[in-house]
Amino acid sequence: MTTLTFVLACLWVIAAALVAMLPMRWQFVPGLALLLGAPVLIWRLGVEYGWLAAAVALLAVLSMFRRPLQYYLKRATSRGGETPE
């Protein structure tokens, strides 16, 4: 097992915590980058450390990004041109 994936996962958590401290208007671009990089990191954790590590990482990502994910899920499933509240 290599520790590179573990170190990257730790750096991802630190970066996510730092982005969360930014004002809302500055969070979009770095937050999107973190959200797009998360599946690759979760997959690598699963390959190197097993499904339990991947499941814990997935739960952490879903917890940290629950509001944006809820928004995009509502927006994707809404009918017509309506915007969710």
C-alpha cells in the first residue's frame, strides 16, 4: 500500500476546511474543484485500503457537501423552468 492516497485524502480534508472558512462568494470555484476531485480520491482509497475506507470517505464527502448536492438534486429533478426554494 502506498501512503500517497492517504496523504492526498488528508490534504483534501484540510483544503475543504479552508474553503469552508471563505466567504460564500469565494467558495464556489474551489468547492467545485474539491467536489469533482472527490470521486477519484474515494475510488483510490477503495482500491488501496478497501471498501470500508471508501465508504467512510463517501459519507464524509456527502456530509460536507450536503447542501450543494441537495440543491443540484432538486434542480435536476424539478419540472419545467421552476427553480427550487
